[in-house]
Amino acid sequence: MIDLGLTKLALIGVVALVVVGPEKLPKVARMAGSLFGRAQRYINDVKAEVSREIELDELRSMQKEVQDAASSVQQSFAQNMSEVENSVHSAWHGDPLSNPLLDTPTPDQQAGKARAFRRKKLARTSAIPSWFKQQNGHKMHIMSGAARVAKYRPAGSRKSTSSFH
């Protein structure tokens, strides 16, 4: 912008007073102010219009990106659906070479699966920790504390503590 200091404004005022004259100077000053205001509003309108156009271009590019992403998702979905449809169609019409789900396991495979299932079920539901089973190599009978005391009590101290004889 133009650097207008106090001395420059005073010089412009003196020149205007000499050129225009003292009686017309207030009208000229009002007209210059109104023209300056109009010019300022026009410049602000042009700036706003340019910024709106830039934002509109950005929105158009974003819309294009979103449409491209949506079309790619739609294409991949359609491709996956056609693959699933083909596999279901081949399974339905009994093409055993293309359907691995129709393969029946051999009796040995079934027995192995049954053993593994029983072993896992026993490991989940057993009260004995698996590390203890592996350490001793066999299953132990679980006994309550009172039963253990009664079983391992020395022979001389097997007196009845009950008062109801």
C-alpha cells in the first residue's frame, strides 16, 4: 500500500485547497471519501468472489475423490459378490473339484479330531492344573482337606472327637 504519513497528508490537503478552492473543498472531500468507500467495497467483493471460487474448486475436487472412492468400493463389492455367487453356484450344482467343503474326512481323520476334542475339553474342565498332570504323568484323585487329614492321620491318634457316642 501507499505509505501516507502526516506530512504527506498535509501536503495533499494544501495542494487540494489551492487547486479546488476553499468553497468546493468539502464537496470534493465527501465525493473522494464516497469513491474511496466504493472502491474498497468493490475490492472486498472481488476478494470474496475469488475465495468462493477457490472453495468451490476444492469442493469439486473433494466430490470427485469421494465419487472415485465410492465407485472403487462398489466395483470391489460387485467383484466379491460375483466370486461368492460363482462358488455358491458351483457348490449347489455339485462340482466336487471346485468345492473343498464337500470333501469328507477319512475315519482316521475323524478319530483324530475326536481325540483332540476330548483332550481339549478335559483340559478346560479339569480341576488339576495341566503342569501337574504333565509332571506326574497321570491324573490324580482330588481330595478335600478333611478327607486328606482323615486318610493320613497317624494310627495312634484316630480317636473320635465326636461327643455323640
